[in-house]
Amino acid sequence: MKINIPYTKNFLALSTILAIIILSAQLFFESKFTNSYIWYMYAYMAIIMYVTHFITSYGFAKTPYDAQNFFMLSTTIKILLSCVVLFLYFYFIKSEMKTFVLNFFILYFTYTFFEIKSLLLSLQPHSKGDTNK
């Protein structure tokens, strides 16, 4: 499978910016707004978002007319794995739950917004018509 270079560069830029923000929040606010597992969440989100992007890309490359099935598959995988992570945290660890949920969903929605934005930008040249007429 061919690696999408612009997506990878933008993904690495986003991940670097998020790492700097997390590190700054830990240094300046002394874990008031960050959970002690923030780096594990960060790594999990980066890996799962990158993998699900390739599932979606594979679907668009293989069968463009059934690509929505691959997008739904990648979204389902992402949501189910996130539910498992949240359940395991709440069942076994149970400390700092508010900051964990806050950090988890900030990262989740940031990466999801990035994925949707990049998907829309990649679909734009392939649209069949201009809807602004």
C-alpha cells in the first residue's frame, strides 16, 4: 500500500504540536489539567488514528464506490477500542477520572477532526460537480 506523504507530514506536525502542548501543560500547571497517563493516551490516539486512516485509504483506493464501508469500519474500530480503553481505566485504576476523560476526549476529538478534515480535502478534487451553482 502506498503511503500518503502529505497526510503523514501533516499528521506528524499535528502530533508534534500536541506533544508540545501536553509537555507545556505538565510543566506549567503541574498535572492540574493532565492525567498521569496522558502520554499513553497520546501514543494510543496517534497509533489508532494512523491505522484507521490507512484502513480508510485502502477502501478508497480499492473500491471507490464502497469506500464508505471502509470508513465506517475504521470508525467502528476506533470507537470500540476507545470504549475498551475507557472501561479498563475505570475498572482497574479509578484515579483522576475527570482529568482522564477530559484528556482522552480532547485528544480523540482533535485527531478525529484532523482525520475528517484531511479526508474531505482528499475527496474535494474527486467531486463530480460544483454545488455552488
